[in-house]
Amino acid sequence: MENVINTLHLSGKVIGTPVVGHEAFGEKFYYLTLGVPRLSGAMDHLPVTLSERLLDGAMLKDGDELAIEGQVRSYNKIIEGAGRLLITAFAQKIVELDERENPNQIQLTGTLCKAPAYRTTPFGREIADMMLAVNRAYGKSDYIPCITWGRSARFAAKLCVGDRITLTGRLQSRAYQKQMPDGTVVEKTAYEVSVGHLELIDGESAISDPAQAARGDFQANAMMPQ
């Protein structure tokens, strides 16, 4: 069986009030927003899905500290008549908060399902967008957008559909503006994995940008999800 990795650790503070998002086999799942700090002082506002079973009768409220371990998950939803890929941090365990630990960590292993999109910004910044398919149980897969830059972007640009890669990074939120068909502009938020280290599974190539990964404040305005 192929080596599949999808691990996530997030810690931060609950923003707003969790709401019941859906129910499966009699088990309720709550949707909440977790504010996760960056080293730069900025904060990512990340969507989290959490089972009532993990709460053990307690209820989270605005401002509560929360640390979770789980996976990055994706699912399709029809919004305004069009299919949209939604990303969430799926909590599998609530863990003790450790302020010495990096509050935003992700490790993924999967297969590129689209050709990487390489570009440079008007300021000369090199960026590559990737879509990674990560298998999970029962024949399902999560499709996770990832973004990298600089040397990593140049490396990613040479990869092909079907290549298997492993990466580490963090889950980030990014606000952007989208112009609608009627000319109005609406504010939207994208969620993606910001890549700190990228490696081809065959082990021949490994690219990382430790300075950027540590700084944790990159905003890529070139990627505009639908």
C-alpha cells in the first residue's frame, strides 16, 4: 500500500460561536473558526470541523484556547449554482496546548492532479500553485490547494501530473477581491497550504525555503479561486 500522509496540528483561539454544521450517523459535527497566530504577528482565521464526541459534553465559546490534531479535508459544495472546493481542518483529537510548539504544522504526501501553475508577480516574486490529491479511507481523496514560491516554485514548475510528492508547511487563510459578472467586487477568503519544504517522492530532489517558512507571513495575491 502506498505511503499516504495527511497530518495537521493547529492551536489558537476560537473566534465567534461554533455552530452545528452537519450530522452523520447520529453524531453532530460543529463548524468553528480558529484564530492561529503567525510569527509575523498576523493571524490566520481557519475553518475547523469538530465532532461533539471530542467535546465530551463541554461547549466551546468565543476566546477559548484550542489545540487539535487531525487532517486537512476537502469537499465539494454547490454555492450560487456553481461547484466549489471547500477546505477544512478536520479535528481527530483535542490535545493539550503547548505554547512552545509551532501552532500551525502540516505534513502531506500525495499525487499532483493538475499541472502546477507557475507565475511571477508584478514585484518579481515567483509563485507556483499546486493541487495535491491525498487518499484517505473508503476510496475517497482530498484535493488540497498548495502554494509555494522562490526556489520551491521553480522546482514545482518542473513537476508533472501524477508525480508523488511530500511536503511540510502550514494552513493559511488569505483575503482577496473577486469581480463578479455584473462588475461588483466582493470580498472572499481562500484557504491553502503554504509550503515550507517540498520533495519528490523518489528522493532525488528536495527544495525548501526555511527563512520563508519561519517568517510565516507570505500573502500570494495571484491565486484567485473560483
